[in-house]
Amino acid sequence: MKQYIVDAFTEKPFSGNPAAVCVMDRWPKEEYMRNLAMENSLSETAFLVREEQGYHLRWFTPGTEVELCGHATLASGYVILNRIEPDREEVVFDTLSGKLAVRRNNDLYELDFPIGEAKEIPVTDAMERAFGIRPETAVLGIDLVCVFRNEDAVRTMNPDLSLLQKLPGRIQNATAEGMNYDCVSRSFCPKLSIPEDPVCGSAHCIIAPYWAAVTGKKEITAFQASRRGGTLYCRIKEDGRIAISGKAVITAISDILVRPL
């Protein structure tokens, strides 16, 4: 079985968000996929199998299977469109979140994702204790998005992961208006056994629409201010979905020697 390590939402190796992409002939047992994801110790390992009408794609963190992942979908699309079927311009994946397309757009790879439903909720003392700074606004959907007063507050914060784990949402995101970007964000995922996701595409299904509503823009350029960093180009579509684009680069290709269970 081939495994590709792809840095997503960047064109520079060893930045962006690394994902492992495993291309398989058939599905192994779930235990095998969980063990390999733990062995990789990346925020996501993607597993995909060719089917009659496309590819079936599943994502595993070191702790659990997830329903939606942006950077590992972009990484999977990059592998298919460059290494497996380089003559194609688009690939569609069958996932737990429905059909997700990745298409080549010059030097970018564009994801077609659903916009995350979210509503504003009260800011709480628990949020302030967890992040170490009191948010100005809080929005909750599948993920929690806390909005802070400025970019520096987001870049320099050192949240308490044990307290973040007690807050609502799958992922706890911090965001603010950017100085050189429309928004700057960080994504913390202690519930998924990931202290901080370097660049979280799925979180921007809520973050980007929030800033689009605030700014009145349909296109949002977002920067994930993790240690590795990465840029996401987000476009709100008329059909109620969001296009999230980024670059990617392969840093390693390996053979997995342990036979699937």
C-alpha cells in the first residue's frame, strides 16, 4: 500500500498542514486504519479506495474517525490529480459528508464543501478561562468559533487545552480580523487528540462565512496562524456551499509494509 505525505494549504514543504494519504485496492478493517493513524500521529490520515463511480474517502485522526476534513481532502485530491490520474481535472469523493469534489484551478486545488450552520451564543467566563482572553463574540455550529479583538490576541494566546475540552464544539477556534488577510485564525482540537491543527479547512466552513457576513465580501482570504501556517482562499457560492482553495506539495512517498488486517 502506498502512503503519500502531503503538506496542504501551502507550496512550501514543512509548512501548511501535513496529511497522510493511503491509496488502497480494498478496505482493511477499521482497527487497522485507526492504528495506522495513531502511528502516523498527524492530524489526519486519509484512506481512499477506487469504486465504480469515483473514490470513497475516510479520515482518521490519532483518536477517532471524523465526518469532515478539509486539508486531508485537498491532499487526497492532489494525490489523485497528480500521481494516480494526472489527466483528470476533477475528482469526486464519496464521504460521510456526502459527495465532495476537488478540482484543479491553475496552481490551486479547490474544495467544494457545505457551509456549516452556526448561530451566535453568549460569551462565557469558561471561554475566557480556556483561551486566556475574553472573546468579543462566540458562534457555535459543529465547531466553536470565538472572535477576538485583534490579530495579536489570536497569534500570542496560549490556551488551556484541558479547559478547551470542556467547551462546546468539535473544534475550538480563535479568530480575528487580519492585518494582511481578511481573517486570521487558530484551531484547537483536544477532543480529537490534536492539541492544535496547523491549518483546518473544515473549520473555515464556519469561519469564512462569518467573516463574509461581517465584511460583506464573497471572497475571504484566511491565514491560519499556527507555527507551520497556511493560507486558504474561500469563496461563498450561490448554492449555499463554499469553495476553499489552497496549494499543496508532496514531501514523502512510502510503502506500508504491515499487511492490512
